[in-house]
Amino acid sequence: MFDTNILLGAPDLADVPWRRTFLVAEFGPLSVVVPEVVVQEFGRRRWADARSMAVDGARLWGQALRKLDGAAIPLPTGLPTVKELRAAVSAMSWQDFAKDLRDRLIDEGAEIAAISSTLDHATLVEWSLGEHPPFDQTDKGYRDALIWATVLDVARSSAAGTEVVFVTQDKDYRGTGEHSDSLHPSLASEVAAITSNPVRIAKTIDDAMTMTRLDTVHAELTDKSIEIPELNDVLSNALSGEADNMWGMELTTQTQDGERTPLYGFEFDSDLEPPITINDVSLNLDSMTYEVHEKFEDGTEIGEAHVDASIGYEGYMHKSDYAGSRAQWTVLDGDHNDHYMIVGDELEAELIFHFVVNLDAVEALDLQDIVPVQGNRVEQGIPSSKAEKIEGSEEEEGNE
């Protein structure tokens, strides 16, 4: 069973963990259940996020059109106007997002569990005032309580011996201290009072797979005789497209306190300020290697691909810092404003992807890691298997 935050993490349900989940559900002993409350909450939150992104996108589109016009760049006819994009934003509704999710889940064989009728208003008030989980001292938790009631309904109605795993990142369902990774004791007691079927809690889909030992079931679901023709070419084409999609991707992320921290463990030159974004990706497809980890009866293969790449990136630097910097930066905009300039550099790295391929179609391709190699001003903690790539890097950095 899945909470809203897990679905929002991959709203198209097309990343590798979700594809694996649906495959195991199709060929193995797994049922995927999503509460109706989650579907509706997903619709509302996805609509809010999409509307914000669309409004911002329309604004940037207007800026881009003006700049391209000023540069006398010819554009193809039929491009949407800012007004048309704003009208499209206004036409969006949260019910549309909820229906789209519901339809996709049903198409994948998932069950939508109805809103529970076992939790009355008197109980909800008592839980709220008594801070019964998932309520807390803020008095928030109405929808979370309905979701939990649905979990109880599923556990109670399932066949004896069924194990229910609730996948959520919400701490309000968990205990504290030594119980922080387990279901809250109060909730565990409620389960024990109504059914012998255990309910466990997991933070991610991968954790749930491991917890229920479904990660070991894969061997029984696979057909080792299946071979996808020209998998190398299929992956190469998909990786080229994914490299284009990396342009503009930030190499930093914003924390809850507003600070920006590096993704993938990068440590950038201290003079370079975020946001730090990718402005070019060139793959060395001759270096690509891959390994298939799982093969399913319908011809689907899941695995991992590695490819070397040159990655251009850019960030902000204070003009006074640039004057004193020993590094040889490429100046991309020397007069961005009164205080800052935009500079760039290039790093050599190994890109690691997880993939799902069905026959000759790539169903999912997820970037897992960017591992810088020798000679970069960007460093990362690299596993011992990559140690040979960074030997002498400290000495080389000192000579830059």
C-alpha cells in the first residue's frame, strides 16, 4: 500500500522501482493497493505543483520569445503564445490529475481501496484531541487518519497469512527513538486487535521489496533464455536522449532551511555559488557497459548501465572572487549584474543509470549517480572500485 508522498516522488509511475513493482505484481505474489484518499490527495497536490511550474514556464517562455526575437533567431510557425499557455493553466483541475492517476493504476492492475467507513467522526475527534497517531500536537492528520483506516481495512479483509507493507515517508505513522523505523506502537496494537495479518512500514519501494523478501523472488519470475536483440543499440539511443534532458539540471538541491547543498556528493570550488547547473553533456557511447539484473517472462529486462561523459556546468561567482581565483574558469557572462558573473567549467564523469527495457522499448531510465574522475575541480567520495581513477588527483589540483 502506498502513501501520497511516494506517488508524488514519481508521478508518472514510470521509474525503475515502480516498473519493478508492477512486474512483480503481474508475475509474482504481490498486490498493489492505493487508498482512494491518496488518489484524491495526489490529484490536489499534483495540480498545485503543476500549476506553479506551468505559470513559471509561461513566464520564462515569454522571456525566451522576446530574447530570441531580439537576436533575430527565426522560429517555426505555430508556437504557442504566452496567452495560450496561461489559458491552458487555467483549464487544469485537480480532479483531472486524480482521474489520470486512477486510470493508470487500474491499467497496471492495481487496486484502489475505497475510503473507509469504519472511522466515525467521534473517533476522529478523540484521536485529534489525544494526539493519537497520525495526529500530532498541530492537530493535523485528518486525511492521514483516513488513509490509516484504509490500511486497517485491507489488513483485516486480506486472506490469512497476508503481509501488508505501508510505504510512506510520513513520520507520524512511526514510533520514536528505537522504534523510529517501525510502525508506531499504538498503530501496531490496533492491527493486532483486529487481524493476525502483520502490517509493516517502509520508507521506499526498494525497502518494501527487501522487507517482504520479494527482491529474492525475482529469480523465480525470470526466464534466462530471453534475450533482447540489439540491447546495446537500444540503450545507446535512450542514453543520448537522456543526456539532452540533463541540460539545465541543477547539481545542487535546496534543503528545508533554505540552504543549497550539492547533489551526488559533489564538492564544488568554494568560490562558485549555487545554483550550479549543467549546460552541456557529451557521452562517449563507445565506453558504455551494461549488466542485466532481472529478466521477466514478458521480455522485460532490468539492469544498470555505465557510460563516460564530459559535463559542462556553470554557476555564479562574485567578481572580486574571480579576480583572486587561481582556477581557470570560462567566463560565460562577465557582467551578469553589478556583483556577479557567470562562469563555467567541464568535468569528466561516469554516469550510472538504472533501466527497464521491454523488447526494443526503454520503459524507464533513471540517473543514479554522477561519478567525477581524475583531474576535476569537483570531487566526490568514490567507492574503492573507482580508486584508481583518482590517484594523484590531490597533487594535480594543487598544481592547477
